[in-house]
Amino acid sequence: MPSRSRWLSLALVLSLFFYILLLSGFPLADALANLESQSELFGTVARNKKWVALGVMGLGLAFGAWVIWRRKWAYLVVGAVGMVFLAATYGVYKFQKTYPRAGLLNTERYEDSLSILLGRDAALSRFAPQDTLKVERRRIERAAFPVIDVHFHLESLRYDMTPDRLVAAMDAAGVQKVVHLGGDQPAFEHFAKKFRDKHPDRFILFVKPDPNALMRPNGVQEEVAWLRKAARMGAQGIKENKSFGMGQLDEQGRNVPIDDPRLDPYWSLAAQLRMPVLFHIGEPTSFWRPIDPTNERYPELLRHPEWSLDRKGVPTQSSLMAQREKLLARHPGTVFIGAHLGMNADDLAYAARLLDTYPNYFLDIAAVISDLGRQPYTARRFFIKYQDRILFGSDGGFGLSPSTDWTPERLFRSYFEFLETENEYTEYPLQSITRQGDWRVHGLGLPSEVLEKLYFRNAARLIPPSADVISRLDGLDPGS
Ligand SMILES: [Zn+2]
């Protein structure tokens, strides 16, 4: 019947339209990328795209031949409709990959979407300039001194990074030890078994108290008990969470500031056991600014709008810094290491003032080379002046794999080249993945004695051997 098929085709076209509309609101490309890195099955499928596509096409052809042979025309129609939907899904996926968060459904950015659809934005979104500069750049295979990397995330490694493969990379680049920071229960036990027990002198474990402790009646006591237990299992330091001061709530639904006195038992225990506390506080300054083309980390924030702090009710950067100062002042006997240069890599004068004021404050350099490397003269003076207070950290883990562009060797070496050479106008570590600003960096060419402290001596001085921690613990609870 002609009118019935007319209605049917209309319904089909409409449902296709709504399907595309709905799908474009769903972060399809991100979800697939996640699956690819987290699941072994999807990873294998993604690496063998060509063969999977060939297989699917073969099946489709066989199905088509069968349909025609048996004259099952209804199946042919269903198959064709299925293909159209599949093609639409692929189209949306490709669009999201090319234009991350273009926001087809975002009415505020419809002008941007229109430009993209008209192809005007294509050149800029894909802008990836290859420099023509001819200047000598020195490669570094191994660090000048043995390295302790105080900021590493084993929990973020891809499934194909085995402990042996990671240790081989550390050997190749000259990294003696890596500090693992993802030590909340039960992850601590998992990584202790999988990595530390296999290579006892290559991995240092830091333990992480549950940030939600104050949401439970006896949470802090329970976490102190856990810190003690982890210390007996070999923990040599504490990692603290960045959620304090940034929306972390307690049992009554009130905000927990960084210097909340109810958390003092952690800091006192850390002082008694002389375990350093690696504390992530704050975020890059750009995250507090609007996501617009004037934001110097625009491409990064377009990919991750959820990182933006440009919302009502978010505490200011300066209020967080003030809370941190109170914490540092109240616990002079506790060693605090500010992760990511205390998130002050874009304001080294402020970082210097903190170091001058609080002798218990130290810094790691993880994931802030983008900021340090655009002020090489200032940064070099800073590293030389505070050579006893800065520790090497790579923030390694995320995106590292033996089978992609970013192997752990390459990550470590990119840090060493920045610190040891005067290489000009180079990429900063993980630039192609993190996109913390579209600029290049310049090496610091640090003197040997500074490198030795940065790579090794400062960390070796601050991180106690596990046996010392345990004997101090025995001293605290005689009879246990
Ligand atoms: Zn980190």
C-alpha cells in the first residue's frame, strides 16, 4: 500500500534525525577512547580495525547474497536501514573526534557549530604546526644521575604496561625508583602485590586516606588506623587529595577546607613517623577563567569542560592558597610536598615566598613543564636558588603504553632533556596528549649539583626507609 510505505519512510527519516540529535549529545568518542584504553578486548579490536571492518563487510556481503538468492526483500530493507543507522553513528563519532565538544546541541555556541558545519573552522581545529626551525637539540638517553620519581600513578597505566615492562623503561632511562600515589584501600594492596613485591627496590608506595572520611562518624580514626596498617605494609609517605577546599563535604554537608582541624591526626601521625605528605592543592589558574578563545588553555578545556572552575560556588584560587598557608603554619613538623609545584608554576615569585616562609614546604615538578619552560630564565634561577627544596616527579601513568607514541621511556627522557639541556623551542612532556597550552618550551640546562639534588638527594632525604617508619610505629605503640 503506497500510503503505508509513505508513513513508514517518514517515520524512518524522523527517527534517524532524532537518533543523530540524541547521539550527538552523548560523548561517544570519549566513551570509545575510554573503553579502548581500559578494556583489553576493545583495545585489541581497536588495534585491528582493518581486519574487523573486513570481517564485518564479508558478513554483510554474505548476508546480502543470501537475501537476494532467497528473495527475502523484507530482510534487504531491514539490512539497508541498519546500514544507514550504522553510518550515522560512525558519522557522529568522526565528528566528535575531529571537533571535540563542538556542541551541536549547545545553543550558546551555535555560531561555532555553524562554522564547523560550513567547514570554516576545519583548518584551525586541526592546526598542528610542524616547526621549520633548524637548531641543535640534544637527546638524553639516561638521566645524569639516578632518579627517584616522586609522582607516579600506577593506577592510570594502560592494561598492557606490565611491571616488568615498566622496570625495563626505568632502566633504559635511568630511573631508579618510582613513587606510586594511588594508594587508597584496596588499591594499595593490589599495587603492593603487583609491582612492589615483584620489584621491591624499584617502587615506593604512598598511602592515601579516604577523602570522604569526615562523612562517616569515626572516619578519621578509621583512616588513621588504615595509615598505620599501610605503614606496616611498607608505605613510606602519604598522598592527599585535591578535593579538600574544592567541594569535599563532611557528614553535615558542610565544606571541608584544606586546613580543617579535624584532619590534624593525619598530619601529626605523618610528623611522628616522618612520612612526607604529597599534597595536590588547587588547579591551573586558567581553569578558573571562562572557556573562551582568550583562555590560554582553550583546547584542553574544550576537551574537558568538566575541569572548568568557572562556575558559581567554586572557591577562589586565593582562598585555597590561604587555607594551605594555615595548614603549613600549624604543622611545622610535617613535611608537605606541593604536587605540580604547588600549582604555582605560573607564579614562581609566590612559590618562592612560600618556600622562604615555611621550611617544611617542598615542591615536585610533575606535569608543569609547560609553565616552567616558557620562562626558562626565571625558572632556572628558581631551581638554583631552591635546589634543596624541589623534587623530580613526572606524573607518569596516564596514557603510557609500550604500543603507543608515549612510552614511559619517552616521558622520562622529555623531562630530562628539559632539565639538562638548553634545547630551544621543543614540545613539553605529553604535549600532544595533555595540550596544556599551545606553545613550546626551552630547556633549563641546570648545573650538575642541582640535578643531583633534584633527581635523587632531596627525595632520598625526605622519604624514610620503610624499616625506619615501622620502628617509629613500634615506638608509638609499645607492646604491639
Ligand atoms: Zn598526579
